[in-house]
Amino acid sequence: MSGSTLPGTGDDESPDRVVLHVDMDCFYASCERLKEPQLRGKPVVVGMGYEAGETIGAVATASYEAREYGVDSAQPISQAVERLPPVERPDLGDADTDRGHYRPVDMEFYQSVASEVKAILHDCADTVREVSVDEAYLDVTDRTSWETVGAPARASGAAEQRTLAEGLARYIRERIAREVGVPASVGVAPNMATAKIASDHDKPDGLTVVPPGQVADFLAPLPIEEIHGVGPVRAGDLREMGIETAGDLADADPRTLQDRFGDRGVELYDRARGVDDREITPRGRPKSLSRESSFAEATTDPEAKREKVSVLAAAVAERARSKDALYRTIGIKVVTTPYDVNTRAESLSGPVDDLELVEEVALSLLGEFADSEVRKLGVRVSNLSFAAGDQASLDGFESATPANSAGTPDDSEREPDETSTTESRSGQFSLGEFE
């Protein structure tokens, strides 16, 4: 996609990079609110171990409303839920109250929502580094610039004038909210470390812009813990040295920091001054490519569903071709009301590149849901191959066993090409998150 098709695009040839850090706000809780809109504005805790018979568990995500009651991530789940106010639950019979709004981790659904966000990010940036299910860095230097547009900045941060970069970041954030329905905070800066700090600066649903030349002034008053890479232990060590803020760290003697912390000390010194020359690099090649789209309202119209799948199939096949990728599996995702995620796939006898076949298989798989009320549809090609080689003949693809992918209930960092697997009659194929 040409940058000229996006708001906030300019022709400025400035060498200053434009880096975005996109961080989904309380992502698991936001996903639960997609399923249950009545949870909006209420304290929500997502975790494991609060079910009957479970004695050990922890909080995966706590909404901002839940944090006001002293609940935070990694807290013991029983302790966390007991801190929440009671909630009436008529379905519990005699015990008509429960503590807070607790929901068990539903990784399959979270990955499904994350895949929609990732599709937007890849559509809006040439280089995307997916850090986890709810966080990514984007290099949009070739899509926009730091050129000002003669109007006051609308975002928080150090910028006094609105920039084209702010316009692109706002477009991405608003597109995520409109098309996916979950909030994101975005930081915009000339480097990764500052963009990460900026995305945390105005949560939730924030946009913070830090232009070149203003990075050091923006960082200087921040508590030392906000420098990317400074954890609680390192912060304590720095405070023992009289270093309380990023400005203090920037003014420190780098030789002293190196003597105390080695090369890490110099790295933190540079970050406090706004110096970070790391490049944004994708983490390996993807194992699947997909496109998804929601209906304005859930529909049972077979023709509307077929039309959308045809458009998505063409888009994902073109995307695979643009990456010189062959695929061995073609699949669809169907989200039915209320928010039930269903995946189906066909395994091929070998890798192919065939736009018409993608549409044919996707429409065939869709037939199972002809009478279903559908909210969203997606088309995916997976088991990708990027090496040159002969394509398989097209007369031998076998039907996969209908399956719903199951994720791992873990909020830790995941490689972007990690997927779960489901057995098909012709072997194993990936049914991980739509990417």
C-alpha cells in the first residue's frame, strides 16, 4: 500500500525515523468486554485458578477499574478477587452475590482479536515487530514524517505543533477502535525506547508524540522506573547513587555507570538521553497470513457472507504472493453470535500459489455456516513456504477435521510465528492465531 493512501502521509525526506509503539490497554479485559458489553466501566479481573477445585492461580489482566481496588497483574487470584466489591448474581441461587467480575483466560478468543489488530498494523506499516499478543513496534518512516501542519498538537507529549506522524498514529489508533472494538495507546518517537515510554505516558486510550529534538526534555522529569529496561531492582540501585529521574541518569557519569552495571549501564544512560539506534526488525517469517472483516451488524444473509469471503480470499492470496509465499493450508474463521470463534481448514498435498483456489476452498468451508448469524469472517493461508520449489498438483487436497484452535493461557511474550496445532487427516497443520 502506498503511504499516500493514509492520513498523515507526507513526502518529507528527513532522515529522522518515525517509530510507533502500539500497546493494547488491559487487553484481556478489553476482549472480555467485547463478549459482554455490560462489563464496560466495571472492575474486571482475568486470570486462572478461581474455578471450583482450584487452589492456585494468578491475575493475568486487571482493568483500570479493578486496579483502583488494589488489584494488579500476577497477584494471587483469590486475594485479588476478594478485594473487589460484591456483585449480585441471581444465577447463583441462594448465594446471590459474587466478588467482582472474574473471567477465566480465553486465549483462543484473545488471539483472534489480536490477529485483527495485527492485520491493521501490517496494513499501515512496512515494518512491524510483534512483541507479544498485545504489543508491537512499527517503523513508519516511509509512510509519514515529522513535518508540521501548522496546527497545535492534539496529542499529549512534547510536540507543540501537530505533525503528519501524529495524524498517522491517530488514524491507526482510531481504526483499531472502530474495526476491532478495543482500546490502544500509541507512542510516537524517533526511536524504540522513547516510543515505548510514550505509549505508557497517557493510558488508557492515549496518544503521545515526542518529536526529534524534544526527546531529552520529555524524558528528563520522568521517574527512573519509566526508562525502558529499568526494573525495580535496578531502580533501587540507581536511587542508592542519587539518581531519581531520567534527567539525573542523563547527567550521570557514564564511566561510573559502566563500572557499576557494565554495558547495560551505558545503554540505560543513552536511553535516558533519548539515544537508541536499534532497528525495528520482524521476528522471523510468519507461518500464516490472513485478512478479516466485521459486518456492521451480525447477519444471516448467505450472499453477504460469500461476497465478504471472496474479497478476503483475494486479499490474503495477493498478500501471500507479495511475500513470495506458498501455502499448504487454506482456512476460514467465522465468529458467530455472541462471540463464538470457529475455524475450519483444508490441507493441500503440497505448497501452492493459486488465488482462485483460495477463494474456492474458503467458500466451500463457509458452506457449513450458511444459516449461522455471523459477526466476522476471516480467510487464512498457513503452513507457509518461502523457498523456491515446485508447486504441488491441485487434485489432492484433503479435508481437515473441523477444529477450534486452543491457545496457551499465558500472558508472557510470544514469538509472532508461534501457533498451536490441530491434527488433520493428512497430518498436522497450524490453526494458531490469525496473523
